[in-house]
Amino acid sequence: MAGVKQVRVRRSGGEVFADATLTADHTATFEQTHSIADDAEAAIRAILPNADVVIHIEPAEGAADGLLAKIRLLAARRGLGAHGVRIYADGNQRSVELHLEVCESLRLEEAHRQASLFEEDLRRSVPGLARVTSHIEPAGEASATIPAKTVTQSAIEVEVGLFFASHAAVVEPHDIQVQETGAELAISLHCALDGDTKITDAHGITEELEKYLRARVPNVGRVVVHVEPPEGS
């Protein structure tokens, strides 16, 4: 029902921040996705007990679910991670582009060999693919950890408040975190929404907020919005 799309870990002084983006079936209820997020947060805290954890859930791509699941399964069998998958349909032909995560300690020759073997697996499993293009990325603690420092977040809090003040949905934003990573700002926050909200609607709100922040705040890089039912609901 759920899949892992992306995980990022960064340190700021003595603190550790972990962001994870998961996918869930587009038919899942908000309560179901919140339960998935809770389980994922618990799993991360089992490894990083004192981490500040933000889990973001997106609806999975419906039309290509079968192929998408197969791509991730084949990558996992070779110890690789697959994210950013795009499936293009041109008439009866399909092409695939994706980001393929390999061990950060590998040299290019071995990383390319692993990517080529994965692509061969995929072509055998899905005959007739017109094209498979994989972008090789390093994966590991060193690659995922970004030097960061906390910056003033009053301006971000104001913009978030203005966004939701004019929004039709009743949303309670909280736990806003702003980190400076190089020349960019990494923003994460939690938003409490009615538990009966459809996951597709909840995801739509997070996308609107991200676009709004990018338009109003300079140098915004990563934005992670964690949605959850109100406490006690």
C-alpha cells in the first residue's frame, strides 16, 4: 500500500533532521495514511532516537502503478533505490526515466554496471519498452547529510499564516522548521487537517503551499509538509 520515494537526513549542530517522502494508494483514507506516517516515523526514531522527523505522503501514480511497483522491486533486488520515476506513453509504446541510487563508495564503472544490469532486468520483465534512461545518484549517509544551520523563521511563519488565512480548508500549521543549507532554505512544517480529508486533497494543499512559498520567499530549496489529523481526533 505504501512505498518510499525519498529519504533525506541532515545535521545542524547537535541536532539531526530526517525527512521522508512516502507514496500511498490514491484510494487510501487520510486516517490510513496517517497511520502509515506514524509507523514510518517510529521506524526512523528506532535508528535515530533524537531526530526531528517529518513524514510526507503523496498519492501514488494510478495509471502506472503496476509498472512503477515493478521498477522499484527490480531495483531493490539489486540493492538499488529508485525514485523520480517517469513513465511516458506514446501510443502503444512506453519509455521510462528514473533516478537510480547506488552506494556512494562505488566508482563510476561499477555503478554503471549495476545500472545496466537493472535496465536489462527491466527490459526482460517489461518487453517492448522503447527506452530506459537511469540517472545514477550516490546514496548513503555522507551524500544525504547536508551541513545546515537554523535561520530566523519569522518571515516563513508569516507567509504560512497568510497562505492559510486565505485558504478554504481549515488548517492548523505548527512545528515550522527553517534550515539554511548553503545558499538555499530548507523548510518543513506540520499541518493539522480534518481526518476525513481525502489524501489527494491533502496533497493538493501541500503542493499549493509549496508553490506559494517558492513564489514569495527567495532561495527556497526543499519544502516538506507533513499533514496529520488534529490531536485527539
